[in-house]
Amino acid sequence: MLVVGAMEESQENFEPEPKAELALKLKKAMTERKEKLKDENLLSRVAHEINEIEWPRLGRYWVPPLFSPTLFFGSSVILLTVNGVLAKLSNRVHY
């Protein structure tokens, strides 16, 4: 009985969801935009859409892929240098 009463109460106070309102606003904005761009040709619309894109900075995509190879080659140089120095010391001590 408690659940039925709560359901009836919630149905009485029903308000449209914010998502529905947002969907209506988006639909209206898209319709207005379509009407605005209706008279323009395809290339000018494409150029307009490209200008609307928020392009990411190049560093965001170039730095992470370059990080691993740089770390690999850098540590290889350091380890080979240490190995060479230790090999020279070993040759002096044993011969």
C-alpha cells in the first residue's frame, strides 16, 4: 500500500524531464540553423561547419606517442654507456 501511495503521489506531481526540454531546444536550434543555411551552397556550409569545430592542440596528440620511443632510446643509450664503461673497467681489472 505504501508503494502504491507513493506512485500515485509522484504521478500527481509529474513535470516534464529536463532532458525533454533540452531535446526540444536542440530541435528548435537545429531547425533555425537549417533555415539559416538553406540558401548557401554545399561548400560554404562545409566551410562553416569546419570553422565550428573546436580543434585540439597538436601537442595533445603528438607528445604521448613520442614519449615511449624517446624513453626507450634514451634508456638504451644510458644502459649501453654504463655497460661500455663497466666493460672497460672489467678489462683493466682482469687483464
